[in-house]
Amino acid sequence: MKKLLLHPAAKPAVFAICLLPFAWLVYGVVADRLGPNPAEALIRASGDWALRGLWIALSVTPLRVLTGMPALARFRRMLGLFAFFYALLHLLCYAWLDMGFDIPEIARDIAKRPFILVGMLTFALLLLLAATSFNRAIRWLGGKRWQALHRAVYVASVLALLHFFWMRAGKNFFGEVAIYAAILAVLLGWRIGKALRGARAARAVAS
């Protein structure tokens, strides 16, 4: 498995896999296979893939530690950027297909519907993380400040889940929400447990 993860073709393969949902959406548009309301289908599908991409990116570090495969870390940035890509696609589909790029109307929609406001806040955080995900930003910010900034991904994940919950609450669809919430609880629980163990180890060394 380590050899496969380190193979030169591994990154292009992961890149191609991450593009498959986008290719499916494009095919759906071209072939008119998105149902009676294509705009709604595009908005929802792009949002779903943004959420899945964010959860997958958050899973990389726990999987790397638990499986003892540090090579998984080389895919984390790509997966995070794809999560942002689908979030951007979700926003563009909403702004274009639902609102016709009418900025005043979008502003009124944000003020009127809290789940849209939460979605915009989530996107703003993901935009900040994507813009500072490159080596030049790491050098400019410094390792510690960069790591502190990128912990905002957990805030973004909670906001994304809240946005998803409010969207589904209107139609009483809570099954998917519960699954995503359970996965996020496990991921955040692992992170909190790791931080607590590190703090206890540091206190033991200091004493």
C-alpha cells in the first residue's frame, strides 16, 4: 500500500477520482438527466459533494495515524482544495441558477434565511483556507500561525453541518444529517482526544 501511495501516478489518479462527481454533473446537464428541476439538482449535488469532500479531507490525518501510513498526508491538500472547489461550484450554482447573479437579491436572501448566511460564512472560511494552503503562504505565516489558522477547518465543518441540517430540516430529511453528524463527531472526538493526550504528555515531561 505504501508503494502505491508513493507511486508517481497516485496523485493524478486521486485527482481524476475527485473530478468524477463534476464530470457526472456535466454529463447530467448535457444529457438532460438531472430530473424536472435541473437547477435544484445541481445546487444540491454540488453542496453534497462539498460536504463529502470536506469530511474526506478531515479524515486524512486520523487515517494516517491509525494505519501508520504517513504517505496519506501527501493527498490532504488536494482533497481539501477539491472540497473548496465543490463548495465554490455550489455557491455559483446558487448565485446563478437560483438568483440570476442578482447581488441585491442575494443580499436580501442572506439576511432573510439563516441557513444561507451560515453557508456564506462556511464558504468564506474555506476560501481563506484554500488561499493559504500553498507553501508560500506557509512560509509567510510561519508554521505555528499557519497551523493555528487552519484549525478553522473544524469551525467550517461545524458550520457546513449546520447549513446542511437547516436545508434538510425544511423537508424533515434528517437521516443523512445524522450520518454526517456522527462522522464529524468521531473525527472531532479523535482530534480532541489526541490534543488531551498531548497536553498530558507535556505536563508529565514538565514535571
